[in-house]
Amino acid sequence: MLNKNAPIGVLDSGVGGLSVLKCLRELMPHENFIYLGDTARTPYGPRSEKEVRQFVGEMLDYFETQSTKLVVIACNTLTVLGVDTLKGNHEFDIVGMSKGARLVLNGSNNKTIGVFATEFTINSGAHKAAITALDSTATVVPKACPKFVPLIEGERFGSTEIAAAVAEYAVPLKAAGVDTLILSCTHYPFIKKEIEREMGDKVKVIDPAEQTALDAQMVLHKAGLLSENAAGQTTICFTADLARGKRIASRMFEVASCDFRTVSLE
Ligand code: DGL
């Protein structure tokens, strides 16, 4: 029996899902959250499906031990595996990242839309399929950005490496004339300003985290599981490098009231 005041689990391969945790905390400040970032094994983007399925299975088992009432997969690479295929025997529901198809189509005038994501996510074709399913006339320009996650996990904020990678990945999108770009990897909001600067002010850069938080709230609402008197406590766990995780988390939101822990999954 799931408990209304139980925590909501939020997971990612590393620090990226903190960008989603930020929106979840803003939308549902009275809920308790447990974040789990697998910083010991990040990035997931270049790995095989077998490996990432095993890793997400271990994270979901961890959340089972924490009696979470819902798990948000704050990772597009894991979401494109198919959230339904991850549920197994877990009692809690699982919410994946929004593909943001409606958001980008509403935001675009010329229906030419860029997608930045990991190789795994781009190879799945999931975002292109979701956008063209809603509007078959839309042109989608997907671009895998394998340099971003290691640079963000490595705290290379403001570096020339990030600026160069952003400029490199922007080339095909600019050539195609996109007017909207979706950040379909939860790490990328950490460098949203650099991406916006490179794309110019005629291009809208969209982060689907807020929509994902709304989706999670709706699932809890429908299940009658929105908390009535939880304490609004956030616990942030990493599988390695706690101090680094804490520094990066503090770029996203105020961490003074958060509890930080190292967790072992293997
Ligand atoms: N943050 C993740 C995503 O949204 C995964 C990044 C990675 O581990 O490659 O796809």
C-alpha cells in the first residue's frame, strides 16, 4: 500500500536530473524527495541498452527500499527505453521525461525544430517520432551531443571546451534554420545560457523539465497520492563524488536544507 507522505524518487545517470528536481520542488514544495544520481557510472549515453537497463533496474530497486510512492526518471536516455518496460513488479508508478512535442510545436513558427540529446536518445528516434506524429509537416533536426555530459559532470562551466562544443553542435541546426530547440538531455539546462547565446535570440530553447514535473503531479493527483503533510525534505544521493555533486547541485538551487548521502548500488 503506497503512502501519501512517502518520498518521490528522482533518478538520473548523474547530476543532470537535478534540473528536473528543481522544477519538482518548485511545483510541489511540501513533498519529500530522494534524488539518486549514478555519478560512479555516468555517462549512460554512449552505453549499450543492456547496461543501462541493468543500471536503472538497480536504481529502482534502491527506491523500493526507500518506499517511494512514485519514481521520476529524470533522464531522457532511460526514458526512451520505454517507461512501461521498466516498471516490473514495483508498486510505485514511474514517470519519464516529457518529449515536449506539443511544447516545441506550439513554440515554433516555421515548424523546423532542433533536438539536442545523447547518442542513445538520438539513435532511438523517439523525439523525432513524437513531434512528427503530432505534425507530419514538421522538420526535425536531431543532433547527438556526446561532449556535453562529461564537460558538465566535470564542472567545466564557462570553459572554452563548452563554448566550442556548443558551436560545433549548433552548426547543422543553424544550417537547417531551426527556430526552436529542445534540450532532450537533463544535463543540458546547466549550459542553457551558452546554448541560447550560440543559437541567437530568434531561436527558442525549450527545457521539458517543467512539463515533466506537471506530468508527475498529475499522476500523483490521479492516484490520490499527493501529500497532505509531508515535511518538504530533499535527500540527494550520489554513487560517487559527493562533494562534486553538491557543488553542481548548488548551481541549480539552494541546497542548505538538503541532506547529501553516498549510496552504493553494486
Ligand atoms: N541526463 C541524461 C539524459 O537526460 C543522461 C546523460 C548521460 O548519462 O549520458 O539523457
